Amino acid sequence: MDSRYLQSFVYVVEFGSIAEAARRLDLTPAAVAQRVKMLETELGGQLVRRCGRTVGTTEAGERILERARKVLHDIRDLKSDLENPSTLGGQLRLGGMGTMMTSLIPIMLAELLARHPGIDFYLEPGTSLDLYRKVVGGDLDAAVIARPSFNLPKSCDWHTFREEPLVLLTPAAMKVTDPHVTLQTEPFLRYDRNVVGGQLAESYLRQHGITPHQRCELDGLGAIAALVDRGLGVSLVPDWMTKPLTDLSLAKWPLPHPFQKRVVGLIWGRSSARTRLIQAFLQVASEFKCG
């Protein structure tokens, strides 16, 4: 099987367009369409379908998509190792939870690529639990996540970047003498209980018998901060802000009782073929005092 056929198929699906895939591959649309057709002939089934001007996968195409990506990643790694084993190269498949996608990850990846131009990356956002599952399943090499409350499998390694205590988030002008009273009486903007930080907040509220007046439940800390800034409620969140958010006037109040912190770090598979790339990423993080 010609890997170029797989690459054309993956690009067509990822960009949803034969024309865009052709532009990225520096080919004509006819050539890309022909490659996909030859792959379908070789595999014995239709892989893509047209919907107006866009292109999507058939059921068969969806089944092989992730495996095709993995094959292409492995081929790139093999070529990189053969060309110059002393030079880092290949693609790092990295996941990142929302708060890290706008803070740590862009800085680290920019520095990583500046030091090692042969490295490429595939970046996938998601919740910590979803990204954890993808690392364990081998779909991602590593991910910057909030550490789950359960024990990690022995097949994975972990490096802590920082620990984030829970804080009461309020408008800057709000006066707080007792955070528990504020949580009980003010409108409450809940952090999604499907994510690690939201689960920690829920456990704290339950432990101290606090039943807030909930207005909404959101999975984005940036969105919660914006609502708090406008005086629409208060929230109980991990202290994720290493610097104040632009144009937002907020106050963070420590809680009166100690509680489990959200631990943010990197998880990766110990058997990953891209261990050298992961270690290079960790090296950059440690030099930026993230480790």
C-alpha cells in the first residue's frame, strides 16, 4: 500500500475538501481524488462521500481513519530516525485541556520547534478525562491534563507542572468576609462536574454542606471568569490564572478549610515510540519553570 494514498485520504477527511487537501499536498484536485480512489480500490470499499462541496467519511472510512493516522505517524518517525538519529524529528501527538491551550502549551510548543525544527506536532483539545483515555489507548503520545483522582495505570508516566488550590472567584468590587456565606447566598456559576476541577469543587461544597443557588454549569473557566466579571455570580474554581485575565476585574478568595488541589501535569505512555520528543517537551517546560 502506498502511504501517499493514506495521506491523501486523511487530508481530505481532516480538511473536508479535496481542493483544500490538494492545496496542502501541492497536487491537483484530480490527483488527490485519484489517490483516494486507488486506496478505495485496494481496500475494497468506499471510504469518503460527498455532501455538496464538503467531503466526509463513510462508515468504513471512519473505521480506518485513526489507524491510517497512526501508520502515517509511524512512517514519519521511521524516516526521521533514519535520516539523522542524532536529530529530533517526527510528530508529537499532544493533547491539552482548555486552560493549558491558552497558556502553557503554545509557549512550550513554540520553544520546542525553535530548538528542534525537525519536530512536527498534532494538537488535540479536550477534557482531562477524555485526553487521559486517548493517551492510555495510544491515540495520543502525551497530554497536559488535570490528574484524575484515581490511580494511573503502570503503562503511563506522569510529571507534575503545578498544583492549583480551589478559590472563590468574585467580582473585584465584592466584599467577602466568609467565603462559605458568599457561596451560599450569591448566585452560583458552577464549574462542570464532568471535569476534574468541577468534581473537586462539588466535593468541597458537599463536604461543608453548602447548597448554592446555581445559575449555570459551564466547562470553560474563561467563560466563568467573564460572567463573574459582569457581576452575574460567583464561582468555586481551581486557581488556574497565573496572571490576571485581560480586561477582567476579578478577586480570588482562599477557602477557610484545606482541600485537595487540582494537579496539572503531563501524562504519557511509557512505551511510546516518541519518548524522545516527550522528554524534549518536558525539558523545555522545566526551563520555563513549569515543572
